[in-house]
Amino acid sequence: MKKSLFAGLSVLEPGEPISDENGAFAGVDRESIDRLLELGAKTHRHTGTNGVAAPSATASGGLIASGGSVPASTTISIGYTFEDGARGETTISPLAAISTPGAVEAPPSAPIAKVSTASGNLLVNTYYYALTFTDGGGGETPLGAAVAAQRQPGFPSSQVELSGLNNGLVAAGAAGWRLYRAVGGGAYNLLATGGPSEATFIDDGTHSLDCSTHPPAGSENTTQGVSQLTVTLPNVPDPSIAFINVYASITGDFSGGSLLGRFPSSSGGRVAVFKSLELGTTSPPPVNRSIGGAHQIDPDTELLEWHWKRPVVASGALGSGTLGDVRLVESTGSFYGVLASGGASAAPGWTKLASAGGGAGGSIAVIASGLTVSPAEELELIGSGGIAIKHTEPKAKKSAITLEGDAAQLANEGMGVLVLKTSEKGITRPTKFKQYTWYCKEKPTNMREFDIWIEEGP
């Protein structure tokens, strides 16, 4: 089965059943498609944020030697993924391998059996004896080799003396032994138990069999199967992470369902304990499905009919433009626009429109020392409240400005404008208006309270 490049969706190849990979084609893939459709249709945002990166730190875990049911002689591969708030899951982390203790080996030899007619109440029959080893925690090995003992007729008494019951017990790491007996062709039932120091037992017919206890079936070995698996949950490196998903596998293949647990990101740093390997149907995705936000829109290049461009620090950084573009020069507070292809301005194609500075609106007069305004020239100024100055009438060193509409009503709160050469920065301040805006490359010396100085001029 192949996987699609972007979302890692299952692609069935000829002859492959729909049930492959735990039915991913019809199951978890449908959920992934639905989530991606939701992102595109409802929650799509041009935030420019990155998706959650796949974890790079290796998983960490261990074992508790009792209290659980994790099988012995098992190597468990563990890993984890991160999941964002939109259910986008990363690929799995580097794996860690944890091995449970090896199972106790079955008894290496059959017990030694000797029939004695000196005493005992055993009836005539053939008796079979075999041992298992126990681990002290409820686990038991398969049944070892059996020995047969024939109780012959013609004797009033008979018993079987058994020895070598603890042979190999310590070497196998066992805690004790169990002796089972079968009569004729019957089942094995528990006859006796013992520890490392107990090597003999006499079956004289007086001991009751535990007919409800039998040795493990076939080759089943339940020793050392009492471990608990621990996994140290990682601290999350990204606040957009919502969950930590822990996966486990005893084959190294995480497909077909390997989810061990799902934890909120606030669980980072804690130790999760698993008494058994009960795995869910979810598997880690083959690709990172944490998408993040779409890239931020660049209004300079990606928006059509968007004439307001990003501000620049100085007029020399205006660069090239398209007819209708407008930019603010931050160092001077001036607006520049591309009115035609080229112009007498700070950069090719750009023309200074107005200053963004301003005080109260109202009647505005321009006292322009050294500034020539021709009768045919039309000046448009964007000032407080969006006031537009339609035309000028040059009179010596003054340009009278006619205001229209709402701007004319502000005449009583008028503001004057002085445009000066550097050599004129010390001229006497006019008194016609309460506030003046001074345009001069150096700070004027006769400014008063409420006046504004803009570092610009002829």
C-alpha cells in the first residue's frame, strides 16, 4: 500500500484488500480528509504560523517488576507524537526499545522416581510425574519431562520416592517447583510444591491431589509476565501542542493499531504507567499532519488593487512602484504616491503628496519663503480629518488656500503652515493663527507651544 505525498493517505494497489492497515483506507483516512476539509473551508487563516514540528527527542521508558501483566522476554518499541489543537498529528519520535526480563526456563530434567514396597497405599497402576518451575509472582513454566513409575501387583504396600525435584531451579532463576501427577492416561494434577532447598517427596497415596490445578497448556510460559511499562512523557516545546500520543509495538511495525495512550500537553514531564499492552486502533501518521497557518499575505505582491504599501524608513527606500501606489516615509511623516511614470520626487515615479503631521483642522495658510507656486499648479494636501486643498493663488510669499465643505467651518481654529529654508529658521513667528506647522530642515528658533516642526523643507 502506498501513501499520498501530502497527507499520507492510503492508496490501495491492485489486489490489496480494503481491510489492509486496519482498514485505514476507509477509516482513519476519512477522518484525515474531513479535518483537512475543515481547515480549508472554515478555519483557514493566513497567520504565517508553522505547524507543530515532529519530535526529535528519543522516547524514554522503563519497567516496574511487578503488579502488571506485560509478557516476559518481550522487546517493546515505544515512541510518541504531538497533536495540535486542530487534531493535526506529527510523525513519531525516535524510538526507544525496552525489554522485559526473560522467562524462567522449564525444568531441565524429569524427577527421579523409585518404587518402594516397604510402605504406602498406592493402588496398582502406572504413575507419571513431571515438574514446573514458578517465579514467585504467579508465573509458571511449561511442564518438564515426565518419569513413569509402575506400581506392580502382588504387594500389600507401595509408594513412589521422588528426588531431584530442585535440579536446575536456582540456575533458571526460579523461586519454587510444582510436582504434577497423572494416573494411567489421565490429566496431570497438582500433587506438591516446594522451594530451592526441597529436593525430595514421597507419594504414598495419602496426599490429596488438587484436581483444579493443572500445568500451563502446551508451551505456555507465564513466568516473569508481571511487569508494568513506564513511559516518561516529554515536555512540549510548542504552546500550540494540545496532546501527547504514546505508541508501542512488539514487532517494530506501528501500523494496524498501536496507540498506548493519549495525554494532554500539561502532562509533560510525568511518568505514565501501563499495567498491560492494550493497544488502540490508531497508528502514528506516515507524514506530519500538523499543517499550521497559511503564509501571510504580502500586500505588495499578492493583493490586486491594493495601493497602500508598507511604510519605508526614508524616502530613498521607496523603490519602484506602480501607478496609484502610496507609501508613508516614517522619518518625515510624508506620504508619497506614484501619480505617473516618473516625477520630480525623492525616487523615480514617486511624488510627495503631503505630510501626515497636523494639528487642528480648519483654515490653512502657507507662508512659503523662497517657495514658488505657479498659477497653474494644483496642490492636494491630506491633513487632519482628510481635508483637501483644491487650489492656490500665489501672492508674493503667501499662498492663499481655499477650503471647501466641512473644512471651511473650521476656519476659526485655523492652522498656519511655514515652509522655510534653513537660513530662515529664525524668522519672526506670524500671529495670525494659533498653531503653525514649520517645515524646515533644522528646528526653527521661534516656535511656541502647540507648534509642530517637521524636519523637511526646500
